[in-house]
Amino acid sequence: MKKLDIVLPVLNEENILNKNVGILYKFLQNNLSSLNWKIIITDNGSVDLTQRFGEKLAKENIEIEYLRLEERGRGRALKHSWGNSKADLVSYMDIDLSTNLSHFPELVMSILYEDYDLAIGSRLLNNSQVQGRTFFREICSRGYSFIFRTMFNTKFYDAQCGFKVLNISSMKETLKVVEDNEWFFDTELLIIAEKNRYKIKEIAVEWVDDSDSRVNVLKTIFQDLKGLFRLKFGGLKKASLKLKTHKG
């Protein structure tokens, strides 16, 4: 039986952790029973009751694991969790479950049966359904997509949607050459993967904006632009050379 790890990067999520992990747990039981799956709660230095709740969930359920990292950063959480995984497939989703879980099996099956290396959810395809998003955030998201597609001529549109599945056997070496440990991690991973001929499937998803999101949009935009210019002016070439060395 194939193994699947679902990583939930969390930071100060005491208000929704128990409820949303429960929702995900039941969904996986009902829809992915053919896989040996595990939920990994990866805590990036929470200072509320997230750790207590996470440890309790892990103690009560063999399919749930809690990991604690003192340093923050979504990329850091994913590098650690995915890099140490023994599963065949690794994935992550945002703990707010903004993306409709009904799309998750399609991502998984794309890796298992369609020979893709990565499968990602997208809020920016023509048949994507997005609810509750402010005009400002929509413009920022589409503007960012336009910028990285223009700079790197990528085929994918939405780099930042927190809904991804990877074939870890083909992607483990790529993870080693991704430098960013924060929000730009997703974009860097996808650009490096596509430019090194890994197969990426992007599917339209239903997505509902999290009104409690604590993402600093302007700070994230600055970090993302800085990351794009790093890749454009030497970073991508450097990563590709390292990847070829790793693949040997």
C-alpha cells in the first residue's frame, strides 16, 4: 500500500486546529482509504495552545504526528517534514482548509496514475472558483502570476496556493536545492522543477478566502519579488547545476 504524508504547517492556530484536523481526518478516512496516510502537524514556533492541542491529537490518533520547530517559515516546515518523510507521496495544505478538500484525491491520483511529479491547486485558472477574496488580494495574486510567468515563461499560473502533492522519489533532490525557507519556497520549487523538466499538473479548485489570514501581503510581495530576481540573475542556473550534480 502506498504511503502519503499530509503536512499542515501551523503557527498559533489554537482556535481551529482541533476542528480542522478532525475534518481532514474524516475526509481521508472516507476518500483515501486505499492509501496508508498520515497527517503531520508541523508547528513553526507557536506561542499559544497549538502545541498542547497538537500533541494531544497525536497521542490519541496513530495516523497523526506532531512536530515542533522553533524557527518560523512555511518553507522551513515543508523542507523538514518532506525531507524526512518515508512516504511515497508528500503533500501540504493550509490549516484553514480554504481549498475544498474534494479536489485532494485528484491531485493524489495525478501522481499515482498519470506520472506527474507535482500536482498543484490553482485559484487562477478559468474554471477556478474563488469566494470572499478582496479586490486588492486578487490583483496582487494575478499580478504576481503575470510577473513570474513573464520572467520565466512558466506554464503554471498559481504558485502560492497552499494545496500541493509531490512524488517524493522524483522530487527529493529538488527540495535540497531550494534556498528559500518562507513564502517564496513554493514559487522557487515550482520554477526549478519546471525548468528541469519535471511534470507539473495544475487543477482548478474551489477556494474560500480566510478572513482571519495573518499573512502580511506587502511583506510577502517584497520577499517574493526579491526571490524572483535572485532566481533570474543566477539563482536558477545555480540550482539547476546543483540538481544535476545531486542526480549524478
